[in-house]
Amino acid sequence: METTHQDAEKLAAAKAAVKFVKDGDIVGLGTGSTATFAIQELGIMVKNGLKIKAAASSIHTEKLAKSLGIEVLSLGELSFIDISIDGADEFTESLDLIKGGGGALFREKIMASLSKNSIIVTDASKKVKKLGAFKVPVEVVPQAYQYVFNQMLILGGKAVQRIKDNEVFITDNGNFIIDADFGLIDDPAKLASALNQVDGLLAHGIFINLTSKVMMSTGDQIMVFE
């Protein structure tokens, strides 16, 4: 269970990030505990008169946003997003990320790709020198599961199918997640490129060149990496 100290850091980073949202923006809303704080802050701002429309990276996020009075558009119909706010499982100072701990990596990657300004909000525990202590999530079409699983082994990863509550984890898109442990990753871009070539792999959790800035709370200050 996370500490209240970490929650306070996440809230501080979220409050700093939502200040970049302007009237009339289309806002991408991420998934996970840190993104939830940002969505709740945006809900307060909308109640106070801010006019925005949003795109959600998961069914959970869409329900939360609508419950707070935020209008949600279909992600698949958008040609751009003005600003997105999301969390990360790990990040480096060069703005390489691992995402997908919550299982929403495919929609999160599409959202980040559409975003003119992609802001990641985190607490200090997510900053690393090298990616890879956190396993790389891979969303895989069920019919390609065993093939993709084998490809993870060929690429040097230790692969396990994600299980949650004693059942196979199913994404919002009806797919499986493989969590692949590649150890500490010396060249994230090279691994990302190799993963991109695997047929049946819908998306992986290595995010390269998709982030405008990371806003990290250290408790008493906000550090910005860009």
C-alpha cells in the first residue's frame, strides 16, 4: 500500500500540471493513481467555469471524468489533443518511460502520440537512472499470445502473463498483457524498435519521444524535466 507521503507528492505534481490546461483545450486524461488526482483537479476547475473537452485512456478514466462533469470525446475520432496528463511507472531524465502498470498502455500511447503537449506527473519514486526494474508491459491479441510470448523470450525477456484477482487480466480492448522482464535496459529505443516488429503485439510500455515534460514532486518542490 502506498504511503500518504507519496499521495501528497502525486497530488502536488497533478496540481502543477493542470495549470497548463487552458479554456477550450482538448485534454487527454491518463489512467492510474497520479492521473486520477489530475482528473479530480480538472473536475474542480470545470465546476468553477473552465471549458474543456477530454479524451480518456481507459473506461475507468472515462467514467471518472463524466462523473465530475467533464465532457468526454471518443479517442478514435480525434486528430489531435492539445494537452495530455498521465503518470508513469518509471522515467529517466532523457524522458524515456515505462508505462502500462494499470494495463491501459495502448490507449495511453495513442493519446500521447496525438498530444501537442504530453505531461507526465509522478512522485519521486518513479525516477530511475535506467529503465527496467519495472517489467515492460506488452498488450497482445489473444490469438497471437503464444507467438508473442515466445518472441519475448527470443528478445531476452522473462515473460509472464498478467493475472489479477486469480484471473487472466483482460484489457479494455479485450486483449492479454504479458509482463516482460528485460533487466535494466541499456538502449530503450533499440528494444522498443524490436518490439514494434513483433506481429500480434498491439502495444508495448516503452515510451520514446512521446513526452514533452515530466513534473515530479519531491514533497517540498516540483522538479521539471524536459
